[in-house]
Amino acid sequence: MSVRPAPPFDVWAWTQCQAETWSAALDPAGRGRQLAALRLERLIAAAQAGSPLYRRHASGARALADFEPVSKKLLMAQFDDWATDRRITRGAVDAFVADPAAIADGWLGRYLVWTSSGTSGEPGVFVQDGASLAAYDAIDSLRLRAVGRNPVPLGAWGMGRCFAFLGATGGHFAGHVSMERLRRLAPPPWAPRVELLSVLEPLRELAARLQALQPDVLITYPSAASALARLQAAGTLTLKLRELWLGGEQLSAAQRELVRGAFGCPVRNSYGASEFFSMAFECSEGRLHLNDDWVILEPVDRHLRPVAPGEESHTTLLTNLANRTQPLLRYELADRVRFTCEACSCGNAFPVIEVQGRADHTLELPGRDGRAVTILPLALETAIEEEAGVTLFQVLDRGAAGIELRFEAGVADPRAAFAACRKVMLAFFARHGALPVRISQGKAPPRQQARSGKVRRVLVDAGD
């Protein structure tokens, strides 16, 4: 039996990041900005010295504003010229992520690899070095978990505790890879019990597994937590959670009230992405504070120009100050962000942001046993992306009229895409216990949100 390569862990970088992240929190405007400026300077130097892509696009750049914004599509198309470690090529990384047994393995002896979904139209592959992982670890331990009263013990990452991760599994997705890395890094008896549950499973089966597991901490999406909270309120579930950690989607006020009331435990919300795992943490007042000592977010309009202070952006440019192996400078992130102008009443001096991110709808379909079947949006999206290979779609639930599939202009063969998606969706709904559903191909383009122009992938719709 071969021994799998251990997940990367840089002791020196981890120690340094813990110390710097702790000190920055004491003085965000002083020490925090000083560290951010130093990291940006080193990032620019590394990108220009080691990345052919950035040498072409920003050879004479001296400041961040000198860099032209880059998109995921551009970076994926020029992947082989992107990284500062020239061994990192698309062919090599694709071969690695093709093996599901390699999840959280150290790649090339020093890297962690994860993939992003294609819901923005372009799947991504991201390589994390020891320094970026150490930064994410420090943010997670010192900021996310330190908020609130009586947090889960940090010393041994919850020694003796049971953590349940309910999300996208079975592939090299960021959440799955991160949880598997943490599980493998902590040896017994210090390791917590970590159970991975696939969001693709029917909700009732997930509820039964959680009921038997009785985790101390549940980590999942707001839509999944809301569906489970309804089961908890109905008495179907009787979980005794110590904490509920949420991310991956926008958390609404109604969702927060629902899950907090049902589970009666602290709810910890965070904002992150595959491009930077822990961008913002939630304070005791329920507001998101940006980790601006580690990441820069620029709110911009549709022409990628800065918006006025306090104004909501059309999109956002992200600069990852932690990762100098696969540099991200002024990367287009498909989220609307607003920096608030007033200080937070919690006393934390890190900037407060409001995020308009993913907010797809949960479907309720008639079930074979007479009960409604809950279909989580991210579960359906993942099934379509992974099994049908289609990313530029929109699912519209028109009630009695059935479900309509619409495709964006970037889909080369809509008829073939519809056939593939329909097959996957029918099988997916059947696995979840739903009655047969009429699925038709829409002629109109996907419905866009009025303010942002962005497309919800799963939408309950009353008609045009």
C-alpha cells in the first residue's frame, strides 16, 4: 500500500503568520496596513520576476493601480505562463486533480490544489503554497473562531470534537480539500473527528446521518443550514450544535434568524472564495470585517473604474497578498461589494463590507411519498456542472408549468447542452425522491438580476 504525500504545512510560515495576524488585529490601521504594503511590494516583485504572464501584462508596473485587471478566463487560458514556479502547468495540474484519491495530497512536494465551480462561466484551478495556507490558517484560528463567547477550543483544532462538513465533496473543491488537509495534519489523539457529507445526497438522508452523528460543529452553506433548520424546528432533527459555520453563499437576515432560532447556537458567517479562502469574518454585531492585511478588494463599476466610498460596486477586483506562487493581482471577482463609511459598534477596526454574492433559490418539488422534496441550489448546480459539463445555464422553476432551462450565449450547442442537463436533472430529482418533472428548453436568455446584471443559476420564477 503506497503512502499518500502529506498535505503541505510550512512550520516557519505558520508561526510567522500567526504572529503577524495577531499583531495586525491589535492595530489594523497601523501595523495591519504596514504589513499589507510590505506584502504587496513582495507580491509585485515576485509576479514580475517569475510569471511570464505578468511580465507581459505589467512589465513596468510599480504600484497596484498600474496592473490591468485580469479575469479567470484569461488566467485559465494562459495558465502555463501564470505561476512563478515554472513546473506548474495546466497539463500537470489537470492530471493531478483527475485523481479523487489525491484530494489534499501535497503536489510537487509543496502545494495544495483546489478547483472552483463554473457558476461564473469558467471553472478555475488554484494552487496554494505554504505561505498562503499559513495565512488562511491564521485568519481562521485568530479571527473567525475567536469571535463570540465560548468558541470551540483552538489549541488542538477542537480536540475531541466532532465536525460535520456538508458541502461539495468527491472532487478537489476548496472546502473539501481544506477539511481533508486539516484532518490529515492533526495526528491522534489531537485530531478532531471530521465527517464529510455530500450536498448531492437527498436532504432526508443527510438529516438521518447528522442525527446519528450528533456533531459539535456543522459547516455548510446558508441554504443547506436553512433546510436543516426547518427539520430541526419540526422535531425531525434534534441536533445539539455548539456552533454553526456558514459560507459559500449570501446569508440573509431571515436565514440567520431561522437557523439561530432552530439550533440555539452561535452562527459564524464568513466570506471567502477559491481565490482567497477567508476574505472577511463576522463580528459580534453580525457585520463582515475585511482581512485587509492579507487581501485587497477594490469595488469598481462595470467599466472597472473605482466607485465612490460607500457606493455598491458592479464587481470587485481582488489581490491576494498571501500567495506569491500563483499571483492574483486585480483579479475580477463576480461579487458586488460595498465598503461602509461608518465604524462598527463592535470596536473592530478592520473595514466593514457588505457583500451581494450568491443567493440562488431552493426548489421544492412534489415527492413520490406525497411530501415535498427540497432541492438545494448548490447541489443541483454541482450535479449539472460536474455530470453534464455545462456551466452557463439557468434553472427556472415555473411551478405547475415545470422547469425551464435557459442557456447563455457562450454555450456553443444549446440543444446538446439541454439534452445533457435534462438527463442529469431527471436522474438527480429521482434520486431525491421527486415525482417526474417536465423540463423544457427556454428560448429566452437567462434572467438577470435588475441591479447587478448577474445571473442566478437556480431561480423560482413567476414568469417574465
